[in-house]
Amino acid sequence: MTINFAILGAGRIGKVHAKAVATNENAVLRAVADPILDEADVIATRYGCDVQTIDEIADSSDIDAVVICTPTDMHADLIEQFARSKKAIFCEKPIDLDVARVRSCLEVVAAEDGFLMVGFNRRFDPHFMAVRKAIEEGQVGTPEMAVITSRDPGAPPAEYIRRSGGIFRDMTIHDFDMAVFLMGEMPETVQAIGSVLTDSAIARLGDFDTASIIMKMASGKQVTITNSRRASYGYDQRVEVHGSLGMIAAENQRPVSIEVATASGYTRPTLHDFFMTRYIDAYSNEIASFIACLTDGLPPNPNGIDGLNALLLADAAVESVRKGAAVRLERN
């Protein structure tokens, strides 16, 4: 079975997903849409697909699935449009920055019996997947605590921060999803603190560049998340899970994994410089998983509810900072 695809949005992440689709033996990239035609032409020329409008793609009988890589404020409307057009949908996180809008969008998907997968790429990182597999196999017993470290080399541009929804909804949202992925349940309470330690301009935008979050599940399991928008040493991405029988950790990854020992000591190469190289395998794996779900008749994973849950945790973190106290999570 071959799935015919269209890419919506030809920016940086659109190009990553276009490559993943075009190189999958069970998929064909048929079309790309972007208001910036020069960007769309890059993908069209590289992979031999057509440049079309979003409406043309929605009306096309030759398109089975779409990958939504547009700005966040377009995601929910596009999900609804393509659910009504009976296309399978892969959408980059988040579905929207407003919980009520996410819920109304998911109602449309359900009413149309739509197929929606949300792009939490870190679930498909080989190293994090190995941690999850070890947990499922009982290698460390029952998980009790997790520590998730996610630090960027530098802050994004001010215009991006202004539209992002803030550090918790834009950056930490990946870590919220990873917490649920690893621990197997949603948190019951969220306590967060935020600071501006790197650039006062971020404070003027109403955001933070440094954050710490502690979450507790109903079972008593705990997760600690640390975020920073300034890691001078590279893109810092680590997880550790402590269980009743031991501990498992995924260390930082490097473009070249070697260690040199000399009389002056041990040295290793620098870390990846950002997500586009650190998570290249994860991006490819998640599109492959999306395609496999369609060809094998499996439900999407992660789905729209996973997207909603991560946003609920982000909103709880925002409220916790405002109140200066732990917040009990709003339930679906």
C-alpha cells in the first residue's frame, strides 16, 4: 500500500518531513503548499512534486495524507479542514495554544472519524525509545522518579518568542509529553518556577528563559524537568528514570561518539548544536510510524489527546508560576 502525501508549510521542519516522506518506500510526495512560492519550489524541485494551494490539496482525490508544518495559529483550522476532506493528518505540535480551541478541534476530528497524529518527535528518538523499552521490560522495576533535562544553546528570536505561547507551551511541552511517555501516566499536580537569567528582552516579552518543574502522579511517582535557553556547551538533552530495581539513563548525543584519552585527560567532541541534527533520526522515525499506522490499520500514536494533555500540563505550569504554588491538573 502506497500513501500519497502533501506537505503544508515548506519551512525548516517542512523540508525535514518532506525528506522523510520522499525516502519512505510506502509513500509518495505528491504536493507541497506554502504562500512563499520560492520555499515551496525548493521541495517541489528536490522531490518532483507539484506546488498547490491548500484548498487544491484538500479537494484532491490523489492525496491521502497531509503533514502540517505551518505556523501554530493555523494548525487547528487546517486539522478541521483536512479531517472534513477525509485525509489522514500528521500535525506538528501544538494543535493550538488554547485548550478550548484544541478541544473543539478534536471534536471535529472525532465527528469526522478522522486520523490525527501529533508530532512529539522525541518519543521516536532511538535513545529515549530504548529507555521506554527497558522500563516496559521491567529492567529497573517500577518507575519511581524521572529527571528530564532540556536546554537549548540559545534563545530564539524575539518575534518567535512573541508568538510561541511562552517557554512552557513551546519548549517544555516536549518534556511534559516525555514525562507521560516514560512514566505511563498523567501528573496530578504541577509546580513550576520561571526566571529570566540570560536576556532582559525575554522578560519584556512576558516569558522566561529558565524553568524548573516538579510533577507528581496520582501513584506518587515524581518527575523533575529543568529547562534553559542558554547552554554554552551545546544542545543538552538527557533523561534518567529511577525505579525500584535500578536506574536507566539516556545520555547526551554527539555528532561523533568518541573519547580521547591523553596525558592531559579525557576529552569528547562537542554536543549537537540544535534539534535539527540531534533529532534527525526521531523525525524520520515518527513519519515512518505515521505511515506504518496507515498501512497497517493501527491507531495514531501520539494522538490528539496526547497533544491536549501536554498543553494542559503547560497551562498548569503557567498557572503555578503565577500563583507561586502547586496546581492540581485539570482533567479531560
